[in-house]
Amino acid sequence: MRLLITGLLPHDSGKTVIALNLSKALSKSLRVFYFKPIAGHSGWYQAETVKHSLEAGILVGHDAYTAARELGLLDRVRLVNPVDLLTMPPDPLKYIKSIRLYLGILADVASQTVLMRISRPLEGVDEYFIVRENARRLNKVALTVLEGLIERFSARGNVVFHDAEPGLIMKLFSNREALNWLNNIYGLLSEYDVVVTESYNNAATPIEASLDSDLVLVTAPTRLLIYRGTRYRQGVEAFSMGRPPWLVDVGGIVEVLGEPLKTMDIPYSNTSEFNDFIDLLVEFITSYQ
């Protein structure tokens, strides 16, 4: 069974909380794999990811690392999260005469991305792309962190480094063929009963193959919307109009699809009510035909 978890909002929809707790609950009786094909994280605002990456010897964000640790998948972190982006905020002192430009950079992921990892599990190689133009905008503290990560990753075998322009990041995500190889990873997960795929931001799907899901769970503050996978895919395909499906926002799909298959109230996490909610969600998923 495949489950796709997406978010109605660009940030703070609650995808990871649902994905992780659902995966842990399902794993009590089933073999479960958590899959986050594409992730991004801030080395400043999520400083713990720097520690995780240094320990693991591979660039990895909070969500993927936590899920892999909780589900016993740390040795498969490259499968859990094949593509990861590290962002760092620029030094405001460099923009003291152009604060608008500084704020514009902070609002743009591509302008803050300093390092990107692409892991190809079948080839056993980690490729890192260093965006030196963005790295030159950092202050000494942030630059030292970046250099420390690069030094740590360089010590491992089967690692290749490239220099990249900021525009490469956006070109990658706007090119349908560039990410096609990620679709093949599902073929490596046949030993698992359930694959829980988490999208990023409010993208309708992280990769094309994720649309071949039995159920799609759309998270939003206080509410979970559940759709049949086939119906959700039809909505995305109709709405994309030739664009890569990951460039489609969830909100537009929800408007087109109308009434979901099921909705559930989401209680506050770390409460007994939330645990009951997860139990009911597991019951619904495992009984779904």
C-alpha cells in the first residue's frame, strides 16, 4: 500500500507530525517505509540538522533524520531522502545599503541554497552541488559551518562535488525529466507493506510516481482531508496542464476535487486525544479497500 501525505499550506501544515506518528503506529503490525524524496532545511533555523549531518556523514534534514531514526532506517537514509537542500541566510551587513534585496533573498529558497545532495542508491554515489555564489554571502559563522560539513562529507568514499549556479536548483525542479530517476526508488521498496511518502511545502506531489498512491492525506491546521489516490491523481493531471505535477499547489486540487472521501479533526499533538486520532486513522487505512 502507498500513502501520500501533502500539506495545504506552504509551511506548518503538520505533514511531518502526521507522517511520523502514522508510520510508527502502522509499523507495530506492518513493515513500513517512510519516504521523503525531496527535502530542504536551514542550517541556521534548524541548527540540529548540522549536528545530525555531521554524525551521519551525509547531508540530512530534521524530518528525514528523525523518521529514519524512529523507524530503524538510519542505514537507509539515502533511500529515505535521496535529494536534500541546505539553506543559509546571508550576512545582513553585506546588504546594509539594500535591505530590500536582503529580504528578497530571505524569501527565496534558491538564493539561500548553499549545498544540495543528490544520492543515487542504485549507483551508491552521493553528489554534492556547492552554490558558491550564495556561500559568498554568508558571514564567518555560517561559512565555517558550511566548510565543516563539506570537509566531513569529503572524507567518505563515493562522493562527488560540483560547483553550481543558483539557477541550477530551479532548473532541476522545473525539468520533468531531471527527477525521473526518483520514480524508480519505489521499485526498491517492494519488501515493505506500506510506503508513506511525504511531500514538501504545499506541492501536490514530490515526484510523479507518488501519485500512484492508494490514499492521499492532505494536512492542514486542525483538519485532515483524505482522498482516493486515483481521484487525486486525476485532479492533479487535469490541473497541471503539462507542468510537472510537483509545481501544482495542493490548494487548487482541493478546490477541484470538492468533498473528500473522509475528514478528521486533528487534536493537539502529544495528547491522548492525538493518540486516539492516530489509532482511528490506522484503523481506516488498514480497512480501506
